[in-house]
Amino acid sequence: MALQLRVFVPPHPLIKHWLGVARDANTPSSLFRTSMTELGRWLTYEATREWLPTMDRMIETPLAPCPATFINPQVPTVIVPILRAGLALMEGAQAVLPLASVYHVGFVRNEETLEASCYLNKLPESLSAETRVLVSEPMLATGGTIMAAMADLTSRGISVENIRIISIVTSPSALQRLADAYPQLNIYAATIDEGLDDNGYIVPGLGDAGDRTFGT
């Protein structure tokens, strides 16, 4: 059976609510940050369902022994926020994965070619193939940045099957690029928008997530 990119748009009412808040041009920066935190929290919750490795052991309750299931600490979990905007989802993501290591990666988009170049990379030289990697990238527009990030991650030994991307608004063109290159990938998004304008921005989108998060 051929592999196919899977994009999950969870129908959770809280995700829909906070997406509406984030989209609204009248939302002030402070409330926009809250919406991004909440979206980061709920999308991370959805993305980690049946993805985190677990282990079973017996424990003692105050009344009797019983079996219990725990997250396996032997399998590393990593969060990779794509700067700047990826930081907006971090508080929510870390609330769900408080023990995950965080490695920052920064990209800037060339407004003429719409491709991305890296200006900061804190990833270690190599990571085990079993490492679970959650990539935080609020907007998948042309796909240039996320394609560059995926190429970097896979070059360091990460298995594509163990990567999850959380994003707020996505475009069909970015998803198609990812599907062609990484059909094993799983993406968790608040919505898939109609497309891009002539400048490569998502429509209807939510504006510049980085600027709105940091009030710049």
C-alpha cells in the first residue's frame, strides 16, 4: 500500500474557538498570545495520541496493587519550534510535554523566491531514529520553511514516522510539497485554508503570526 501524508484537523470546539480568536484582526496581541498558547496545547494533545511510547508496570495504590501505564522515559521526546512564530505555540506544547527537550531552529523567508534560509540551528549533530520530534510551525504557506526544516531533521537520523507537525493555518500547496517528499508524515492543524495570495501569504489566514504574537 502506498504511503500518503495524513493531515488531521481535530473537530474539538476549543480548537475552533481559539482559531476564531486568532483569526480576528481586532484581537489584541495579549489575547492573540493566549489563543496561540491554547492552540499549541490542544494540537499537541491531539498529536501525541498513540504516538508517545509507553511502558507498563505494577504500582501500589493506598489500597491494593494494580497495573499502570507510563510514558517511557528511555525514548527521547523533542520539541522544535521554528522561529519566530513557532515560539507562540511553545507554552501550550510544553504544558503537555513538560520533560521534552527544546531545540530552536530559525529560518527567514526570501520574499522574492519564497524559499527559506536558516540563521539559527540548535539541533544536536545526530538524534536517535526513535526520538519523537514535535515541530511547532504555526503557518504552512508556501512550504519553503517546513521543507528546509524537514530536510535538516531527517539528515540527523530522525525517522519521518516519528515526526509530528503542529500548525494553525495551512495551505494546500505546502501540504502537497510535504506529501510529495514525506508521505509518511503526520500533521495536526487547526484548519486548511483556501490558498495563497500573490505574495505567498495564506488566505484567509491570520496575518503574520510572529508580528501579532510579539506586538511588532
